[in-house]
Amino acid sequence: MESVWIDLLVVFLKIIVILAVALGVGAYLTWVERKVAAHIQRRPGPMVVGWHGLLQPIADGLKLITKEDLFPRYGNRFLYNLALVLALVPATLVFAVVPFGPEFEVFGYKVKPILTDVNVGILLVFGLGSLAVYAIALAGWASNSKYPLIGSMRKAGVIISYEVAITFAVMGPLILAGTLSTYEIVQSQIEQKLWYVWVQPIAFVVYMFSLLAETGRIPFDIQEAEAELVTGFTVEYGGMKFGIFPLVEWYIEVLTLSAIGVVLFLGGWSPINIPFVGFVDPLFFLGPLSPYVWFLLKVTALFLFILWLHWTLPRYRIDQITEIAWKVMLPLALFNIVITSIIAPLIW
Amino acid sequence: MVKRMVSKPLSWIERLLFIDFIKGLSVTIRHAFSRTITTHYPYEKLTPPKRFRGFFGHKVVDGNEPQPAFDEWVERFNIQVEYGKSRCVVCMLCKRACPVPQLFEIEGKKLENGKRVVSVFNMNLMLCTFCGFCVDACPVDCLFQSDIHETASYTRRDSILDLETLEKIGRDWQMRREHEPDRIWIDDEQREKLWHENDLRLPEPEARGRHEW
Amino acid sequence: MPWAKEKDFIDLKERFSGLEIKELENSTSLHIEKGKLIELLSILKEEKGYKLFLDHSVVDLKEVLEKEKDWRSLTSSGLVAFPEDRSSRFQAFYILYNVEERKKVIVKTRTDGTLPSIEKLWFAGKWAEREAYDMFGIRYEGHDNLVRAFLWETYPYFPLRKDFPLEGIPEMDLPSLNEVFLGDPLEGTMNYERKHTLVPTLEDLEITEKKRLKKKAQIVLNWGPLHPGTHGTMWFLFDLEGERIVQCDVILGQLHRGVEKLAENEMYNQFLVYTDRMDYISALCSNQAWVVAVERMLGIEDLVPEKAKYIRTMMSELQRINSHLLWLGTYALDLGAITIFLYAFKEREKIMDIIEGITGARLTISYPRVGGVRMDLPEGALEVIKAFIRRFPKELSDWERILTRNRIWLRRNKEVGVLTPEEAYYFGATGPVIRGSGIPYDVRKFEPYDAYGEVEFDVPVGEIGDCYDRYLVRIEEMRQSVRIIEQCVKKLEKLPKDAPFFAEVPKERKVKLTLDGIGLKVPVGEIYSSGENPRGELGFYILSTGGTKPYRVKIRPPSFYNLSAYPHLMRNRVVADAVAILASIDPVVGETDR
């Protein structure tokens, strides 16, 4: 009986920590993005509010919260607000299955730094990921306006196409790991002394493309497309309601999918990998903190890479995006599965 | 000569290895680690070049009038010249040259000694296009355009320059910038930020003195 | 001068009985009756090779008909078709160009209110006719959809007619404009009028919209008037089937200021100010085109000092780079490559610095003057320009590394918005648009003005006329501009420092030429003179009755006619292509609307 209480307490603590980290980091990623974009474009970026604009996200948040709440005439208020919830909740829920590091002991009690190590973790990720399409479709529909409608239809089309590609893409690592649990996947990569990106480059490329498409980052940001659709489905949202969508799409989702990408392909919290030989840890002096730092570093690197892409490339057209999904990405992913499932049993 | 622009399709190697993306990414990363070029307005400000066409002003009589034009016009219109006051001779040429003449409101008055002097000179800058035709037309180098460009105000009234304001701007200008050489711009730190990568070395100004147009 | 000669049309005299051919100093015109107009135009197009439609508009002769002196001077110089006809109030003119033989001709006819439509011959004519209908109330027979080009459908007046007052007719109360707190601080002379000229209501706009487009598909998307993708205040109507555009039309006029009406009431030099505000991104080129037109009319083109010519050429090439940089930035921005926008603006800022230092203004420059330029170059100007052009090609190839071979860029631009050469003529396209279609039509080469005849440069042309070709052409044009600037700088360095920069006209010519242009009289005559703007051929048709103000100025706005191809290019494309095609045409609203 006592252990149940302790379990609950631990879970509760984990939830608080993860939520605080996810939302706080999500907000501060706006600052990171603005700084990165600015320096790529030879500007200093936010500089006025706080040291190098560090308080800018708070100022922005305050501004957005104090803005008037506008609502389009003849819109559907219930669905309009529901879309927000549907956008925010599934995106943050994904953090439940992100393993941040290896198991450790506190007062003789074993703690896994993952909220729930369910053995269908990856399935949960993509299940929740595809819920995002509801949020966007509802947001577009409930706004009763033409631009949001077009934007949301575009986004729905993209998500549906890339949901398929991404699911098949992660099949490769899953076959190699032989499990759906995120924690176990990292463990098996450590045991096999192999980051799966080395043997699954195709899957990784497909995964990255799908990540960009699902989160609406350039070159796939057609649902926003400020030049054509003036930020698409968020046109009729104002104040913090408007702020939530990009926050979720561009930061929290990118963060979760990068984390999952790190788990699947880059060995989670493991240090630098030499294929089939072992791991080299230049950060050994950090002791037990080293895995967390590694995980953080990898996610940050992936995030920065995505930003780098975002601020370099132009964007595709909707038909080209779906065309790539069905004609290039899906066959590639399927091919990858076939190859993997033929070769993997031979080696392992 | 006609130059045909041709484009060949991407090769397979470029496609497979994402060479095109890598090229672009290399450019952006190089820029990301270069110096920023922006001016941090309003904390830092550029100095406008001397030729800048900003707010108007009246130069005042200080002994540097263009001669003999000034004396001729003073004689022609029988103007009372007063040291430290506007050089205006009420010839109305600025109003004639202006594409929107309604913006000028110029009146002269007769003094007791029979001479004339400008009494009203209002410019409604809400109508102004800042083209500088009036400056070209001014025969006595009185009306000019200063480097004042931060002109936002709370009321429409502030956009009407009256004689007093014009003279004030003029005196200020004659003190600050009148004697600068006619140079494309003054090197300052802010401009240096932008032009740093161009290795620009402006030659030292040749002659100091008034420049006329 | 690149005008057709009388002998070119001798054979037409037999086929058309009433045809008159007038070869004047600055123009060659064919006078034809209204009934035979279409026949003559189609022969000129099919047989004589005058395929490129430049301009069409109308002159209201009301004031001339009323003033005997003006009428006599106009008719005696052969500027009016059929001078015996004193009842027809309007004179229509069509300006055509023969690209192969590099010849222009004006076709003139008289009318009192109706004209046959040339829509079948040149689509651009459809837009020109809409404009003439809007401004003069000319009815066009056989026109597909005769609506007002700029003003709203229920507007009761025709503003370019001579009996419409310059200030407009104040008849509307707009209380919000006159609302003031604490009394009126501007009580007195310098104030806005209490009554306002007509302003469209929402119902008016709805009628306007409905008249443009009959809905065929699912939804009509109002793309604009205020939309970041439209590069200004343009109002597009897309009839959408899904995301596919079934039909499309453009409602212009949100920025209409009546520049042509203003031109009739301004002195020649003062009108410079308005040319600044037409194509506000390439103000200097517009200035130059206007100034050259007036100089040609005065016949003092060869009196303009060499220094002024080279300065003008150099500055307008700088302006061309400036304008193309804005195009590149917004084009990339529209297609999602936001960073290029900032890079382009970085270089643009440098050009702005240069222009600001030389002329005193960044955007509305008004630097050239009839007879020269306003001021000599300041100290250090040439050094700065040299420093700029030394670095600029490097930056340009940087951007090309990001875009030109990028697979996304290629897919977004290749085979999108294809304009074939025949279509380019049909839509009256000029500038990079027609060059993208493979026709090397460049006014700088075909009809050199200022120092363009003396500098070397290439004219880039595209292959098939898609967005990608137009992109390549504009990028190459920037390189060529750098070449021209280099040559100009070299020449200017050789010229002595105190060389004149303003023309001195001998006394016997009786041309009063001053910097401010007060009292400059232009002899009776007409001219169509054009300059190569970054967006295409900016032409000025000027009709003078010998006063200080022109009688009629028709501006040929390049982006107006380039834009007329837009509905055609948009057919069966998706919304995402709308931005790509629009940005590759690169219209500027200040110019389309004037």
C-alpha cells in the first residue's frame, strides 16, 4: 500500500517537472529561434528587454495575454476553443514517453526518468501526433473564414500523408530494437553499441522530412505560408490563443519529435558512438549527470539544425509536398523496412 | 548583345547527397558567424548626409550670404536686413516652384521706415513632398533642408513650420553643419557597421567650406 | 529616331482611302477613321510586324476645341487627326512597336464617345480600354467585360475629362475625418476641406466585385487588397475549385491618385515629384525617363552635358539594382526563403546610403532635372560606389548558391507561369517579363537615351518564359548593371571636377532652363518617349500646346500591362503559385494605379 503512495508521489513530481520543463523551454525556444534567425540574417535580434532580450518571451506572453479576445462572427465558439486544447494537450502528452536518462536510485528507490515507460511508447507518440490534425482542422473550420479553411485543409493533407511515411520510417529502428518501448529502444542501442542512424540512414532522412512536415517547418510550412495565407488557420485567433498554435507546432512538437528522433536514431542519452565498438564519453567528468547532458545536447543540436534549415530554404507547394510523401518518402520507407527485415535477422 | 540564360537540371549526385541544400546552408552559417550590421535605433543613430532633404529651415543673416545675389534681391524688394534674422526677401519663388503651392503661406509687411520684411512664413509639411524645388528656387540661399528627420508629432499643428521655427532650425544648422565639406556622408560608427565588409576607405575631405546648390 | 517612315505605309494608302500619314519631328502617326480602325490595326499586326502593343488612350480635346489659338497651332502641326471634324471631342491613339525592325508608330482616330474594341488583337488593349472607359467614359463596342479600371463601378464621373475639376467635387461628409478634441487646432487657411470627394461604400465595393467575376466554382477568395503577398494594395479575385484557380481578375485602383490629371496641372519639372511616386521603388529611373522625354521634346537632348548623362545613367543603374534587390527579397520571401530578404535588404541599404548621400533622399529622389542633374556628385561618391560594386557580385553569387540550384526553388519556379513570346506580345509585356520569354526587347539598346549608347552591356533573355527564366534574367540584369556602373565610374573619374552638370542652352533657342524649372515652355508637339525601368518600358506620351504645362500626359506603366497577363497565367494554377507568378511579374501598385 505504501509503495502505491510513493509511486503516485513520484509520478506527480515527474509530471510537474516535465510540464514545467516542456512549457518553459517551449516558451524560451521562441527566444532561441529569434536569436538564431537574427544572427543568420545579420541582425542582433531582441536586445532591449533584459540582457540580450532574455526577458522577451515573458514580455511577449504578457502582451499576448492582455490582448483583446476576438471571435469571428458566425464562428463556432465551442470548436474554436476546443481546437486550442486539442493542439496543446497531445503535444505535451508525448513527453510522457520521452526517456531523459538511465534509471537511477534515490533512497533505495529505483526511478526511471520517464513518466510512463509503457511498452507501446512509440505507438503512443504517433497516435498523439496524428491528433494534431483534429486541432488544425477544427481551428480552420470553427473560424468561419476562407483563409483558415484553406490553411487547415492543407495541413490536414500534409499530416495524413506524412503520418504514413513517418510510421513506416520508424519501423526500421523498431525492428532492430525489437520493442516499442522508448526506454528499451535506447537500452538496446546501448547494448548493441550502435546508434541506429548508422544503419538506418534512409529511415533517418525520411523521419527528418516527416518531422519538418508534421511540425510545419520550412520547407513544409504551407499551412502558415504568410505570403499566401497570412498564417493560415490562425488568422482568426487573437492574443494568447494565437500564440499557442505556433508555440505548440513550432516548438513543443519540434521538441518532442526531436527527442523521439534522438531516442530512435541517435541512441538517446548515450555518448558518442563508434559503430559496433563502443561509446566515447568526452563528458565523463560530469559523472551521473553526463547522460542527461548528452540527451540535452543531442536534442538541442537537432533543434538548431531544424532552425538552420528553416532560415535557409524556400517552401514547397502543397501538391509537391504530398507528392514527395507518397511518391518518394513512402516507397523509401517501405524499401527500408524490407531491407532491414531481411538483413537484421541475419546479423542479430 | 543578347545573352541567353540557360539552366540545366539537377544531377543525380546533387539530388542524392543534398548538395544544393548543403551549399545554401554553408552560406547561411557563414553569415550567422559574421558581424551584425544593424543600427540599434533609437539607441544609436546614423548621421544623415549633409545633402539630406529633411525638415526646412531659414538660414539667418550672418555675413555669409551669397553675393552679389543677396544684395541685388534686397535692393530690388527693399528689404530690411537684420543680423540674426531670416534672409527671406519675400520673392515667392519657392511658392512658384512648389508642386503643391498651397503649403506655403508667405506675407511681408511694411515697416515704418518704408522697408519690407517677411512677417509670415508658414509651411504646412503635411502637404510637402520634400522634393527640394523651393530650395533650388531660393535666390538668396535662405530656404534650405536640414538633416532633421524625426518629425513625428502629436498634433497636426506641429507639422506647420512658422517663421520662428524655421529660423531656429536655420541657426542650429548654421552652427552645426553649415561648414562641413560637401561630402557623400560623414563616417560614423553606425555606418561603419554596414560598410565594414566593403573595405571602404573614404578619402579625407579636400576643401572645407560652404557648398552651394 | 526609331519611328517608322512614311514610305513604310505607302501601300496601305491604296487599301484605306481616308488614311493620312504624318511624319513629325518626334513621331509618326497614321490617321484613320473609326470604322476602319480594327482593320488597319490587324494589318499592322499581322503583315507589318507591329506586334508589340505599347499603349492606348484618349485625349480630351475639349479645351483645344474651345480655344481657337490652340486649335490652330495643333492642327497646323498635324497633331490632330481629321482637323475638319470639329464635333468629335476625343482623339484616341494606339502606340505599336515593331520589335524586329525597331520601329514605332502611332495610330490616331477621332471619336465622340464610342470606339471599337481591340481586345481580340491585344489582350493588353482590354485593360487599356478599361482605363480609358474609366477616365474618359469611352464606350468600347465588342469589349468582353467593360468595367472601370481604377474607380468603383458606381462612381458617377469621368475624372480625366477636361471639365472635371482638379480638386475633385467635394460632396461627401466624412465626420470622422473632421472630428477633433478640444476645438479645431487648425482653424484657418491651412486645413483640410470640410467636405470630401466621393468615397466608396461597402455596397459600392460589392457591386464592383460582382461585376468583375461571375462565380463558377466553389469559393471566391478575396486575395487582397491588403495582403502581404500582393506587394501593395492590389485586390485579386480567385474563383477556387479546391485550391485550383478557375478564373481570376484583378481590381486595381486602391492607390489611384490621378497622376495624369495632376500632370496636366503641373509644370514640366514639377511633375518629376509625381514620377517619384509612381514606381516608388525605382524613382530615379522614372525621373530619368520623364526628363529625357521633355528634353527630347525641347530638342536639347544633345546639349545635356556628358557628365550629367553619365551621372544619370550610373544612378539609374544603381536604382535598378536596388529595385531588383527588392524584387529578389520579396520573391524569396513569398516562396518562404525569408533570409534572402534580409540579405537583399542589407545590400539595398548600402545603395540607399549612396543615393541618400548623393541626392539627399532615399526613396523619392527627384534628382535629375530637365537639362541635367540637380547637383554634382559630392566628394567620395565614386569611391563609395566603387567599394560597393567591388563587393556586390560576391553577395549576388552567395544568394544564387542558396536559391538558383535549390531543388525546392527549381520545383516552385520551373514550368510555372509560362508566357510564350507570342503571348508576351499579346499582353503587351515589357522589361524582364518579355525578356524572360526570349525576346531581347530592351529600350536601353533599342532606343538608347543618356549614356546607354556609349556603355557596353548584354541583354539577358530566357528560354521558355517561366518564373525561373524571369528570375535568371533579373539576376543577370543586376550583373550587367554592375558592368554599366563600372564603365560610368571610369568615365566620370576621367571628367574634370568642374565639368558642367547642367545644360546651357544658347539664347537663340529661347528655352528657359533653370534648376527649379519655373516657366519652362515646351513647343507645340507630341512625343512618345520611353525609358527602360526595372519593371519594363515606362513611356510618356506628352501632348503640348506650347505652354508651361502639358496638355495631356499618358503614362505607359510597365507593370500595368505586365500584370494584364496575370489572370491568364493564373488559370488552372493553385493559390501557392499565385505568389510565385505575381512576384515574378513584380508589379508596383503605385505605378499600375497611378
